[in-house]
Amino acid sequence: MAELGLISLLIALALAVYSLLASVLGSLRNSPALVESGRHATYLVTLAILISTFSLVGAFLSNDFQIQYVYANSSLAMPRAYTWVAIYAGNEGSLLFIAAVFSILASAGVALAPARFRPSLPYTNAVLMLIMVFFLAVMASLANPFAKLGFTPADGQGINPLLIHPGMFAHPPLLMTGLVMVSLPFAFALGALLSKRVADDWVDVARIWGILAWATLGTGLLLGSWWAYTILGWGGYWAWDPVENAGLMPWLGLTAFIHSIMVQKRQGMFRMWNLALINLTFGLALFGMFINRGGPVPSVHSFAASSLGWVFLGFMITGAFAPFIVFFMRYNLIKSARPLESSLSREAAFLVNNLLLLGVAFVTLWGVVYPLVSELFTGITVTVGAPFYNQVNGPLFLGLVLLMGVGPLLPWRRASGKTVKRTLLPPLVIALAVTVVIAALGVRNPYALLSFGLLALVAAGILLEWGRGTRARQRRGESYPRAFLTLIASNRPRYGGYVAHLAVVVLAAGIVGSSFYATQRDVLLLPGQSAEIQGYEVTYLESRSVQQSDRLESFFTLDVTRGGEFITTLEAERTFYPDFSISATRAGIRSTPVEDLYVVPSETREGDESIGFRIFVNPMVWWMWLAGPIMILGTVVALWPAGLLSKAPAPARRQTLPASRAPVR
């Protein structure tokens, strides 16, 4: 398997180099046959990398511990299902996984490109293959996943115990896929620049890949929060860790890009801005890969032992600056069709939205790199904690929520004061009413009141817009359900975006509720003793331990009552891995739309029957996890092919017309 995998990897590298050269030379020499040959080589790169990837999978399944990567990330005691996780648990395997995913995406992007984009496609393919050559060359020379040990161990070391969690089957793959998928809209934009075909044709295909990357990266971030919430045992879901931030920043850039290209497609504006925006987003994605590959910024997520950090730093610098060189070379070709006419318009709202999103991204970037800056200039490493991000980014996020509620309701080009008043007054009244109601229910924190009021404004604007459109169609004889579906089908990008906005509203509501009103209590309990928190009575019943070959599993059973009425039985778990000196904690969680009861056990002490428990009541966390499916639904609606959300109209009956009224063809 090692020989097959390495040979396939080298063949893929040779094919990627050939595809790159054939695409560029074929386009320069106007040789369609050479261009076609380069495109076919791209498809063969995918085949070769998949053979290499399945070779590594086979090595894991056969416990081939002579392969160094298998030895370092697998063991006989590891659950068999987690072989999939072990593939990308280390540096070399994750690079092979990224290359495999990227090869599939590149082949799909080239194969599915619209016919009108064919003149620019060789350059797009060349950009994709240049990125592919980098990944393959790094594996072939510096991070070979098929390197062998000089002997064959009887067992392996196993993966990090914290990775043995259901969330690991999807969270890392989605994040890695989302980061490399940013390359697709970037490659189409850069291909258009290189070919000097800078009309708006590239926007359609870049929009599709941008939305897919946005949804993939967002889902990966949410799953990462769920993993942190359930296994790390600290009661939270986001700590502004550098690698968490490295996934968030390109997601923010993609959010800005998706909104901005709508203006270009509809109004012919923001052409330069959109090209610069996708270049910046690609640079942020490269920064994420750099941080995750053992960069100088410490993170619990990164491959700290990796020596590839500076290799990825060089790639990041090249990938960030080279596209802007091309941008300035083509500067005179990419002027917008018309300028911004009014600051009171949907275009202006989208522009301010873009600026706020980039503001959040660069504040986050500054927080990540500040420890390096402080060490460079003062000799003292000053880390940036969550309070900095919350205090600086919090107001920016509120501004984004306000624009999310107001911007889509404004007309294009120019809005009058009367139009704005008529459009915004109903959602403002609803938002004010919601704020008064929740204040009457006991919410007193001014920031929480403001946040919930703005979220109500966004939701009310969307629902009122849907209601008006549905009623207008219902008056024409359609039933309400059919009227609603045909309304969505009439403008899928717009209404899919509204669904995605609702996902953001739901996510933000969960964040606001859990951030401002979470309660924590630490207690020490003997079997049979109870503790009270927020009306809950938690009774510790018993514990049991199970010794496995590589770990000691301890389970703690607790009963939960409220007002004397039994609610549920929770089981929390703490597992100690002596070979790693790591304890993995799984909280006992009772989750409802109102709040989560979250119980975490602490270390046990021999000879002492009392157990320490940390108990949280986290309001509205359930809504955060609901946001994921809603976001995916919005993505599906926005990208759904035309004609599949509504039936085709019935053919009109043929009528015999007098000659004088016959239609002229």
C-alpha cells in the first residue's frame, strides 16, 4: 500500500504540472487540442490522488504500522469507525485529504463551467493546478504520508483521545473542504483577469462556488462549536482560538463577497471591489492553512510539531500578493458600469455591510497576530483573550444585524424618505413591541434588549416580505401554500438569502441568550446529595468505572428534578488516557429550546467518594444548533435549479384566428 500510494502521489504531481503548462501554453498558442489535453489531465489528477488516498485507507484498515503515519495515528484499541478520523488526524494525512477533496472540486469546477466561460477556462484551470502542485510537492518532499519506519511495531500510538467524538467525522473535513473551496471562486475571478475577459460572466459561476464554500465552512464552524460544547467540558462553544478564528475570517469574507456580487450581477457595479474582495478572502483562507500547519501562533487545534509552517507562510504571501499584481495590471478593464447614485439604496447598504464584515475579519486577524507583534517589538508575548474580541467585534456584529434587517428592504439605486418610512415602519413597530415584551418578562440588560430588538427587526422584515408576496399571489387565485412556493421559486437567490438570514437570526439569538444569562455553580457531592441551580435540583446517584486496554472510563449518574417533579436522568463521562496523560470529558446535557442543563464531573480522588461537579444553565443554546439546518436549507433554495420549485405552465389552447389577427413570426 505504501508503494502504491507514493507512486500514485508522484503521478498526480506530474499530471498536475502537465495540466498547468498545457493550459497556459495552449491558450497562448491558441491550441484547442493542447487546452483540452490539459483539462483531461486535471481529471486524471483526481483519479491518481484518489488511488493514493484509498491506499492510505487500506493501510489503516490492515493496521500496517510500518507506515509512520499509520503508527502515529492508529492503534489496535482504537474504535474501527474512527479510522476515517485518523486519516486526517495528523499533518501528512490531512494534506492528502485536502489534496483529494481539492482535486474533486477542481475537476467539478472545470467540467461544469458554462460554455460562455470557455475562453477563460484554461487560465482558471492553470490557477487550480498551481495550487494543486503546491500541495502535492509538499507531500512528495516534506510530508510524505507513506514514509516507512525501519521496523514494524506490534501496535500504534493512536489518535488524540479528544478526536474520538462523533463530531470529528464531519467538523474537520468540512472546515478543510470549506477553506480549499474558496479557491474555486478565486480561480474563476483570476482566470477572467488573466484572459482579459473581465465582463460579468465569471460572477455567475463564482457565486455558486462562493455560496457552497460559505455553507460548507459555516457548517464546519457550527459543528466545531458543538464538539467543543459537548466534549471539552468547559460549558462554552467558542473561545476565539487562533484556528477557530482562521476558519471564521474567510467565512466573513465569503459573506461579504456573496452579497457584493449580487450588486454586480444586477447593477453592473462593484467590479473592482468584488475582485479585490475574493483575493482578500483567498488570502485569509491561506492564512488559515498556515496557522493550522504549525505556524508561530499557538493553538490547541494546530499541528504544533509540524515544520511546514514557514513553507505555508511563503505560499500564503505569494497567494495574497500575486493576484493583486494581476489586478493592477488589468485595472483599466474592470471599471464598473455606473457609480453609486445614493447613500440611501440597497447597493449602499450592501457596501456598508461589506465594510463591517471586513472590519470584524481584520479585528480578528489583529487579535491573532498581536502576540507575534508584541514579542517582536517588546520581547514580551501578550496574548489576546475573548474579552477583546467581544468588546470590539460585538458592536460591529450589531451593526451587521441592523443592516441585515434594513438593507434588503431598500430599493435599488435610490430610495425616497417616503418609501423608506413605508417599508421600515412595520418591522420597526414589531421590533419595538418584542423589546417591550421581553423587558416585561425580566430581561434588563441593555445590550441584550438591543440585540433581541434588532433580531426581531430582521425576522419581522423577512416575514412581512414573505407575507406581502404570498398574499399578492393568493389574490390571483392560488392557494396559500402554492402561492408561497411559487413566490420562493420566482426569485430563488433572494428568498434563499432570506432563509440564510433567518439562520443568522436564530444563531445570534442563541449566542445572546447564552452569553448574557448563563449561570454556573461548582459543587462537591457525595452519593445521594443534591445541589440546586436556577430551580433545578441535581442529585448525584452513583458512579462506575470501566477499565479498557488504553483508557479508564468513569460514568456518573445524576437525577434532575424541578419543583419536586422528576425531569430526567443524566450520565456524564470522564475518560483518562494514561499514554497521552489526557482526560476527555463528556457532559451530561438536557437540552430544550429554553435552556440547557449542563453537568460536568471533575477529577476523582482515590479513597474519596465525593465528586466535584460543575453545573451550568445555558439559555437558548439549542437555537444555535438549529441554525445549521436552516442555513443549509437557505443554501439549497438559493442554488436550486430553475423550474424545479414550481410546475411548468400548462400549454395554452390553440385558437383559430382570423387572418387579420394572425400572429406574425
